Amino acid sequence: MQPRVFKQEHLPGITRADLHEIMVAYGMLEFERRGTAPIMWILKNGPHAYWIETPWQSEVEKEASTQILQSLMQKMGAEAYSFMTEAYVAVERATPDGKLPADVVMPSQRPKNERDDVLMIHTFDTEGGFDATRFLVTIRDNGRNYLGPRDDMTDRDMVPSGRMWNLLK
């Protein structure tokens, strides 16, 4: 894992929603160009935006980079951040009492026909606000994957979860 500052920008006056749209546009552009998107963060501190790429190859690297970024955001007094990654999702059927079965299998551990690949973009601010967007990824054998329609999840009842969920708290 070698996090790197991808670029720095002076963007006075941008809101959390603006930051989210910047990351969505970047994800769409990367898929159009390369058929994939890097694991990318944009940290907002005043008028400054810092783009940081954090490739990881394992759960240990994922956990370490998340902790490093959270610590960095706290030290710099970040007001907002946006995070983009590809992920697996799967539908889990609840039991009759409304709970998930105890033997839930993580989407990444399921066969390809039981999961979907998505591009996820989440953006958070210090006030607790968030935006969430995902795109279903269509996988092609030649590696030139493409994005399906945009699915904004901001207005839905999302359950706060996952290691990237609002690291500003």
C-alpha cells in the first residue's frame, strides 16, 4: 500500500454536494477511459481539496489506509471528504422476524452469479450530512467494464455501516 497525493486544488466555496459531484464525475470519467476506477479520497479543508489515492491489496491494507486517512482528516481539521471504490453487493433475505440470518456470507465471498459489482461514492461532512451514489458495473471479458445508470441513495433510509462510514465523527 502506497497512498499518494494525486493532486491538490484550490476550490473556494465548494459544498459537500459539490465535492460529491466532483467525485462522481471523476469516477464516470475513469470508467470511460479505463473501464475501472482507483480507490480515491478527496479531503476538503477550507478552500483546499486534496485528492489521495490509496490502492490496497488486502484487508490489512484497507484497515490501515482507513485509519491513516481518518487520523489525517482529524489533524488537518477536514470539513468533508468523498470516498470512491468498487465493491461487491448482494441481496440478503431477512428471516420472518425481520432479522438477517446468522450465517450471512459476505458479497465478496459469494459466487459471481450471486453478487453485483458496483462503483460506490460516499461523501460526508462534519455536520453529519452525506451523499451516496452507486453505479452497477457491467463486467466484460476484455476488461473494458462500463457503468450502468446512476443510483443516488441520499434520500433513502440508509443504515450507517461500514468502515468508511463518516470518519469525521
